[in-house]
Amino acid sequence: MNAITKHINSLRIIDGHEHLIPQADRRKMQAGFFDLLHYLSSDLMTAGMDPHFFDQKENNRSDKEKASIFLEYWNKTKNTTYAQILRLAVEDLYDMKDWSVEGILALNERVKKASQDPDFYQKVLKEKAGIDLALPLIFTTKVDFNLFRPVMWMDHTFKLRNLQDIMAVEKESGSSLYEFEDYLHAVEIIMERYVNEGMVATKIGAAYWRTLFVEKPTKAEAAKIYNQLKTLHLGEGLSQNQLKPLQDYLIHHVVQLSIKFDVPIQIHTGHQEPSVSSNGNFVTNSKVTDLVPLLLEYKEAKFVLLHGGYPYFHEYLSVVKNFPNTYADLTWCYILTPTATKQLLHQLIEMVPQSKILGFGGDYSQVEGTYAHAKLARQLLAEVLTEKVTSGVLTEEDACIFANQVLRNNYIELYKLDLNQVSNI
């Protein structure tokens, strides 16, 4: 093991993006092996597995039947990195060796037992994965501040399609939303509450359901559409083309409020997860270059562009190189494609100031995936930095400093993290 690998393996890291379910929910659901599949489920489905397999309400098969079906499709997908991450997780954390029906059933029981351990997240994240803090995106600020700092979705405040969506914001804000101005104030109330409860960033995930291109409608244009929604019956709605000016105006509002409350804005760019897009979305909605008008307008904002923009990572590199208000974030990248992520890392080192690179986000719903993803990320970063030192681009000291920045220090500075903070809730 060379000095760079040793240094990276010993580094206490910050995990910039997760979807980890609260530990109490995991205990309640008695999570077992089949709850760990997460990203692998995408590959299993594209290999032909019935999507209903993953619906707990519809899949009434016995665990033995589930294990048999899983193994049929495991043999079709075990080459992918999603599969390799699952294998690494269960072999490291549960000593899994027997990939048979009987072995899966035994593993399922070990996972269920671990799910009931009140210290399980602490053991896996802090002790085994070496993660000091993770930033989860799980629709709540009520997280364990010993392990987490919350990021909050804002899509529900601008994804207005019908009167029910307005009523949901009305309920959350505790305000009566008669006029468009009332609605704008309600969004501010909601965001201020999130900040007071410990939110460290907002999240825009619009690319899963529309283009990232945001135009600049007037307030009057947006208000006219808002008033149209207010006159509809609960189940009625307008088309996406009709709604876009209202959505665009509200996205501007969310960005402006993020500036006001001094929190970064995480934005989904690039690849899309089928469990969210139902295999029916347009990946072109996620092109990072569509964000340029927003980046040009809001120079005071801090835009965290998630997922390396893959598969548009060449354009992504140019954007994060040229705009001071952008940050390159490698959340999800390592498990999507280690090969392309290594190339992206090489080019990031060559093109982008190291203060603008965020090196890891597990992006998993279960901690086992986070553990294995972090292990892979450390390995790949060490390989890239070793290659840079070997070629004379960096010194060994430079490489270790780079690792410190992208795996820890940049997060602490950007998100203003106090590692000793306790929840305000």
C-alpha cells in the first residue's frame, strides 16, 4: 500500500449526499437483504425482472421464492458495479460467502438482526466507513445530528400542477394562500423553518420531471397561471407547457431565498435513477448546459452540480471550470461507472480548482451501500492521484492535500459544518 492510498484510507470524510432512511424506520420495517438492493434493482429490471418484485404490497412470495428469483437475475447482472457494490457490502459486513438460495436466506436473517441494532448506523458509517457526517435528503430535518445534517427538497414548492399542490404548501406553511404574493411568502416561511431546524442546503431535482432550462417570466405572468390553478377543481390541472412560466418563476424564487439564507443549492444533473423516473424519462432533461442562464444571473449563489453531469461530463467540466459559483460533485458517480469517473477525476484535477470539487456522496437508501460506495471511492481516488504523482503532475504531498480538500475540507467550508452541532428541533 503506497503512502497516498494509506492516507486516503485513514481520512475521516464527509459524505455530501445520501437518501438513508431513518434508523427507526429501518427497525420498524425489519429490513432484510431484499431491502438492500436499491440501485441494483435498476439493473435487475433492465435485465428483465418484473418490477412488482420490489413492491412489498404486491410481492407476496415467500423469502425462499424471492431468493430463487433474485439469483436467476443476479447471474445476469452481477457484472455491473451496482451488483459489485452489493457484493462488497454483504461480504464485508455480513461475511457472505454462499450465493445460493440457502445462503441468501441466511444472509436475510443476519441483515434483519442488524436492523434491530440501535447502534448499527454509528457502527457502519462512523466506525467502518470512516464518515464523520453525511448530508441526507429524506424529506425531513428530523435527523440524528451525531451522524447527519439535512438537505431539503424544494421541488414541491415549484412543481405546481393543480390546486392540491397549492394546498399542500398552504398546510406546510400554516398560511392562507389567497394571492400569489401569499404563496411566495409561504415558500419563504418554509425555507426559513428548514434553516432554523438545521438544513445545510436546498435541493432542486427538476430534471427528473422537466428540463433544467429556466426562463425569466414576469411576476404578472406567473401570477396569472397561479390564479388559473386556484379556480380549478381539486383533480384538475394544466399542461406542463402552460405551467412552465409559473414553475420557472418559483425556481428563481427558491434560488433567491437560498442566497438570502446563505445555503448552497444542490441540483440534479446527468443520469437518472429508474426508481424515480420509472424508466420513462428523458435524460436530455438533465443537461448541465441548460443551467447556464441561472448560473449567469445568480453570481452570489452556490450551485452544487450533482453526479458529474454524466453522461454529459465534458460539458460539465467546462461549466464548473468557468463559473465561480459552481461546485463539481461526484455523488453517485463511482458506482455508475468507475472507468468514466476516473477519467472525470483526472480531468477535474487538470481543469478545476480543488476548492470547487466535492469528492463523495453515497446516494444510497441503506447504510450498507454507503459503506461499500465509500470504499470504492477511496480506492479510485487513490488510483487517480497515484497516477498523477507517477506522471509528475502532482507531488505526493499535493495529492494528499487534494484528498483532504475533496473528501472533507471543502464540505466543511461550503456547508458551514459544525461537527459538534446539536439539533435545534
